[in-house]
Amino acid sequence: MSTETQARRGTAAGPARRRILDTAAALFYAEGIHTIGVDRIIAEAGVAKATFYNHFPAKDELVHAYLCEQYAFQRGVVDRLREASVSSGNTAREALLAIYDHMIDYGNSPAFRGCPFINAAAEYPDPAHPVRAAVAAHRAWFRALMTELLTAADDPTPERTADILIMVRDSLAVGCDLDDPAALRTTTRDLLSRVLAGPRTDA
Amino acid sequence: MSTETQARRGTAAGPARRRILDTAAALFYAEGIHTIGVDRIIAEAGVAKATFYNHFPAKDELVHAYLCEQYAFQRGVVDRLREASVSSGNTAREALLAIYDHMIDYGNSPAFRGCPFINAAAEYPDPAHPVRAAVAAHRAWFRALMTELLTAADDPTPERTADILIMVRDSLAVGCDLDDPAALRTTTRDLLSRVLAGPRTDA
DNA sequence: CAGAGACTAGACAGATCTGTCTGGTAACGT
DNA sequence: ACGTTACCAGACAGATCTGTCTAGTCTCTG
């Protein structure tokens, strides 16, 4: 099969599959995974049921694809932020803070409803479920990213501080959904200022 | 109706209602709320369906009761911890750290599956739903508790630091479920040491 | 003893969910 | 022109979910 055909209506990138994934992502994120039925996704995506089950043999496959796309999306955002930071001549510490500023902005957007991975994990408690593996992959990526930036920023204990920054990320996602996200802007910056220079020696 | 009768099999404290609440709490927490059907609660509690719907007119009422009990339970635990701390002559700061140590222990228990309130909120995104109100009440209590202890511990900015400690709590709950809870013991203590003496002036 | 109230057992209705299957349309490549 | 393939429309099966209802038991109270 020619690549030209694939680009137009190939199995891997057909417009139906895209529509399914986009509507599923919006619905899963906004209303939860278990509450959204396949019928609703089909109706809102304007897709036949057979087409849906042709692209995704089971609902779980769609859920997994949804998380994989979220993962890729976040990596893309971070990559662009880092490039912008590098081309501006920023330090690694400034690049790291830019990532958190972006997360705070995102948490303040009206559609924000928490971290898709944390929310999915709450709905899939079984550690052996593929959803949990997707969540773990995303977390491993973020941990490595933090460690790398902290090392470049000459943090005295990059792995340790990275673990702390993951905690900051998680609490930011939870708090922006459950508390006042505007207040968390100040709180998070304060927290980062207390965290980013290493453990205290004067306490 | 005499209180004696109530104690034995009264409407407010019948053993059937207790069994329903206990099994529902265990199942909701371990496997999620939407995934647990009323039939399963009824079967595992050994209760007739009519009895269930007599005590809880709808499943949502049971969910709400489940969260209210969790709230009461946590308040009880904290109250006992504070009393123990006071009778040991501990400072407010030590009492606060004891609460976090207890949360870390809890997060390291094998049955730990995250914070029941955060998990419930993930399953009930609608801000107008009673579940969200129960979550907000619990968070308001915890914020007030932190502020009180920090004020007693002479923290220079108790409200601000309290907001940060809520973030620490949330990330602890998420992380103990999704990451290695044993590692979070060290990480959290490190984080608290960086946080608890106020914002840095040397950075 | 008689009545009230909590409880059990389980059928039942109606909706919804996942997944399958049939049948038809339209665009493409050979 | 023909076959392939992606797609649409919708019926259907089987399970499961919430909630209602009937009928009967048991225990305590008056």
C-alpha cells in the first residue's frame, strides 16, 4: 500500500479514528472514563459502531490509546518549552520554572479537571491493568525530565529534589481541580522557592 | 421509642446499616465507586435489597455517607494524635510532624489506595454534586487544622504554609498509590524540612 | 396476644452497557 | 470494470445496573 493512500485514508490515520480519539479524550477527561459509554462516543464522533470496534477491539484499547496520546502531547509541550528556553538563553533552572509556570497556567484554564493519569488511576485500581502501566510510564518520563534539569541546574541532590518536584506536580494537578487554582499560582511559586535550593542547613 | 431499643436495633444504628456502610466503604475504596454495583454490596453485606433501599434511598446517598464517615474517621485519628502529642509535652511543630508521619505510615500500608476524597472527586467531576461538597468540607477542615498548628508553632506565614502543607498531603496520597511508598517516607521528610521554616531569604 | 418495625428472599421492570452482526455506500487502485 | 477497503446505519444479544415491589419472618412492645 502506498504511503500516499495511507495519508489520505489509511488504516493508521483515517479521519474516523481521529474523530473517535478526539471525542473520547474530551469526554473521558471531562466526565470520567467509566461514566462515558461507547454509544456516547460513537454518537458524538459521528461514527458507526462497526467502525469504532474496527479501530478499537475493546473499550479498554481506546482508554489506553487516550492515555498514550496524552503522554505524547505532554512530551511535545515540554519539548517546545525547553527549546524556547534554550533559544532564549535561559538557564536550566529557568527552564524548569517555565515548565511549572506552564502547568499552573494550564491548571487555571476553565476546562482543567485534574491530571488525566491520576484521574485514570483512580478509576483503575488494579496495578496489573494496562492503564496503570501507562500511568507509570508517564511518571517515569517526568521523573527523568526533572532529574535531568536539576542536574543541569547544579542541584546538590538532583534525584531527591526530582522526587519532591513530582510531588509538587501531583499536588498542583489535584489542587487546581479541588481548590482555587488562582491561589495555587502564588502557593506553588512559594513552595518551589522553598524547595529548589536544597535541604536547609540552618534549621 | 426508648434509647435501649435504638441501641439494640433502632433505625439509626441497626446492624444492617452498619454492615452496608462497612462493606460499601471497603469496596468503594478498593475498587472505585462506579465499578461497584449495589447488587455486590448487598451480596457481600448479607442484606436484603429492600433493607438497603430502606436505609439509603439511592446509591448516591450511600456514597455521600461513605465520605462523611471517612471524614469523621480522619478527624478522630487526628484528635487522638494531637491528644497523645499534648500529653507527651510535644510542641505544635512536633504534633504536626506526627500527623504527617502517621499519613506516611498509612500510605505504606498494603491496602492503601490513595485518598478516598481525591479518588471520589476523580469519579464525580461535576462541581455541583454533593460528593464535591463533601470533598470540599474535608479539605476546609484540614486547611484549618494546618493553619492552627502552624500558628501555634510560630510559623511566620501560617496560612501560606498551610496551603503548602495541603499540597504535601495531596501529593503524599497520590504518590503512595502510584509510586514506591517506602521511598516517599524519606522524600516527604526532606520536603517538610525544606518547607517548615518559611520562605528562604538566602536564595 | 396483637401490632409495629426491621429484616430476608427474590422476582421484576426499565434503562444502559459492551460487543457482534448484517447490509449498504462510496472512494480508491488495478 | 472490478475488487478492496473504509465507512455508515442500525438491529440484536447478553450482561449488568438501579430501583420497585411482593411476600413472609422475627423480635420487641404494649
